[in-house]
Amino acid sequence: MSLQATTWQTVGPFFRIGLERLFDADIAGVGVEGERVAVAGRVLDGDGLPIRDAVLEIWQANAAGKYAHPADTQDKPLEAGFKGFGRIPTQDDGTFRFTTIKPGTVPGPNGTTQAPHLVVGLLMRGLLRGLVTRAYFPDERLNSSDPILGLIEPSRRATLIMTPSSEHANLLHWEIRMQGEAETVFLEF
């Protein structure tokens, strides 16, 4: 008899059990200044099937372009209630939803300016190392000069840009595809 791990056993079903108390779907915090938006989407595998029990970790700057982290030494204001971080699980159908504000611009490499974006970490069963990507805002004029987006093949940039809802103002959609057609671009550092 031989034993073989299945895809659902490689890392274990620990996310909901171990992280549930740390889930927070309001990234900006109550009453923080800035344009409020909601982001809704799905995490899909290479066959287009939903990935349940994945976790997204979102990091972002505030509306002034400052992160709520001691390493950000920019001389920009930081509101006391601004969190700039959240942890959101996917549901059984692979969907997720969180609220935040549109961040300001932040400095990029070699004196450049980065377009407003969310840094997104992704954890899930079967991944031994988390993945990192970005979510950019639609119709943002700085997207065309963003130093990170500029490194990505033009035909794949759309995988990092959220799309506005045709039904609800201030609602953005974003689909994360792990592989296959329209695979989301993941970054390495």
C-alpha cells in the first residue's frame, strides 16, 4: 500500500480554523479620509474552478500615499484610524469582498511615482510559499507610467487592473486566476 497526499492535504485545512479571528475586510478603517471603494472578486484555479478557503492579505497606503508601518518615513499625514492592512478569506464559491479607500501615490524606484495600487498576498492550500501581486485602479492616468506595470508584458497588464461595476458606483471587480488563460501576474522580490 502506498500513501499519496491529495491536493487538499498538502498544507491542510487550517486557514479558517487558524486565521478566522484575524480576518478583517475593512482595510482603511472607519471614518478614514479618501474615496471609499468595495472590491469583489473570485480566486480561480487553472480550470476556472473556484478556490475555497484561500486567504488574501491586502496592504496599502492611505489617501496621502503613506503606509501605516514604521518603515514608511515619508513626511506625510497618517490618520490614527487608518489600518492599511486586511485579511480576507474566500468563500466556498471562491468569492471575496472587502472595503477600503483608493490609496494615494507612493514613491517608486529611482525617484519614480507608483500609481495607486493594493499589494495583495495570497495564501491557499497547496502553496508552500505565498504569492504576491498587485491590484491597480481602472482609468488611473498613472497606470501608464507605473514602474511595476511597465515591467509587465502589455497583453498581461489587464490581469492586475480592477474593473468598475456597471451596476454599482464605487464597486470594483477583480478576478485572480492561478494559472491558464488570463493567469494573474504574480511578482517576485
